[in-house]
Amino acid sequence: MAKPAAMTLLVWTRLLRAADLAEQHCAAALRAAGLPPPDWYDVLLALERGGPQRPRALQTSLGTEQYALSRLLDRMVRAGLITRTPCPDDARGHTLDLTTEGRTMRSAMWPVYAEAIEAALGARVVEDDCAALARMLGPLAVPVSG
Amino acid sequence: MAKPAAMTLLVWTRLLRAADLAEQHCAAALRAAGLPPPDWYDVLLALERGGPQRPRALQTSLGTEQYALSRLLDRMVRAGLITRTPCPDDARGHTLDLTTEGRTMRSAMWPVYAEAIEAALGARVVEDDCAALARMLGPLAVPVSG
DNA sequence: GACTTACCGATGCATTTGCATGAAAAGGCT
DNA sequence: AGCCTTTTCATGCAAATGCATCGGTAAGTC
């Protein structure tokens, strides 16, 4: 019922635009380098950090839709970056794991990704603002009714 | 070449997540009300605020890809919300204008959209932080090399 | 004027998304 | 055990997206 304040609307537009531009910039950088898109990186990183795990876990930690993740994993398996092996204690699911190529790919992507992030964000946020920005975005980065 | 600082990476993840969640929330709200998605609203608002104008102008102000806008406009014309009329002084383009239904639609969408924005953003940003957040996001909301 | 370049907007085609639904297994209850 | 609910993951189908490219016009140059 409550209408957003004018300042809230400004934050709204800038937030969406900023995120869109940043994402776009990174995607373009990776693409230009002949590498897969950012979401592939997120999966690779999650698997490297968290070890072998099931799709459901990734779904939660990455915040992607179930069907989107399912098909993303399809593509990554097809590309030989990850494997799906039957889960021993739960016949419904699989365990996902990195292949050697998967690890290699993540390593190859990181420098490009990192530089794009730095250009899109790091270089444009005043150093002193960075922590404050992270703090303010914190509550916004969790699902709305939560 | 410069790698992003740890705090930059935190901002990165939170920024993307926050924007994604907020957008998602609004899209869901509009959809639940049987209304068109947010990008339709953006076009309707731009036309109402800026008067009749050409696609190129919208493309710049909304920051959408040329082909995406072209097809979005297709759909909106098909839905009877806007019209494309030949542009008198430039035979390449059209002038876009709102129909009465277009105006009506924008009015119908706003309350729903506004409430969703308030829930996703307004209610979760400390009042004192709001202006600061807008200020920090400002530079990020313009194309990277600009 | 003829020619080249830049610009505006649409579109073919393959890929990806979104929504709804399905299939199969796990967990809970009596 | 039998039955119902929940969880996990995949998928059919229609719609949207991304990329490249094209047709057409305007604008600049000689």
C-alpha cells in the first residue's frame, strides 16, 4: 500500500541499471575471450569451493530457478566441465563434480572475469564507500519476504 | 589487470543478487495481478513523460538493446498499447505514441509496481542510507567506458 | 550529382527462458 | 504395510533473447 519515496525510486532505477550494465560488461568480456558466460563460472566456483554436491544445494546457494539450473547443468555436462553421477543415498538426485577440464576452465575464466568486475565496479566505487555499499546491499540480497 | 578487492567482490555478488531479487519480485507481483511485465511499464512511462518519440530515443533512455526494444514494441503494438506512425522528417523511423489503452494500462500497473518496489527496496533500506545508496550507485549506472 | 559512410530499425535463426507439469523417490502417518 | 504429502530433478511447449545481418534512408565528402 505504501508508495515508495522519490529517493527509493532513484535507488530502484540505478540499482537495476548498475547491475544490468555490470553483468553485461562481464558477459561481453568473457564472450570476447571465447569463454562461457558468467553463470557457468558461478557453478564452477561453487563446486570447487564446496566440493561435489547436488543440484538442490547449488540452486539454493546460487539462487537460480530449478529448471534454469537443470538445463545449465545439462550444457555444462555436455561441454565436459562437470559430471553427474548417481547419488548413492538418494536415488532421485545426482552428485555433481568438476572434471579436470572444469577446473581448467574456471582458472581460465577468472582473470577475464576479475578484470571485468574491477572495471565495472572496483574502479568506480570510491574506496571508502565500498564497505558501506556492501553493508547497505546486504539486506537487499536476500529474498523479499525473508 | 588489477584484481578486484575482496570487498569489491562482496559488492559484486550482492549487487547482482539484490537487483535480480528485486526485479523478480516486481515481475511476480505484476504477473500475479494479470498485468504485463516491468519493461512494458518502462516504455509506457517514458512515452507518457517524454511524449511521442522514436525508438532510438527510447533505446538510449531505457538502455535496452536495439533488437530487444524492436520486438518489445512489436508486442506492445499488437496489444494495442502504443502506435507506430511513420516519421515525417525521417523515412527510416517511426514515431511511437501511447494509445488510450496504453495510458490506462500504465495507471493500472503503477499501484502494483509501486507496492512491489516499496516491499523490495523501500522497506529494507534504512531511511538515512537511501540517499547515500543512490549517490554511490550513480556512477555505476552509466556504461562502463563512459 | 555520385559515392561512401553512418544510422535506424527489422528479422532469420539458433539458443535460452518461463511456466506448467511429469516422473520418480523419500518421508511421514496411521 | 498402505497411503498421502513433499522433495528432487527433468522436460514439452510457447515465448523471449542474442547475435549477426539486411534493407532502407540520411548525412558527409569529393
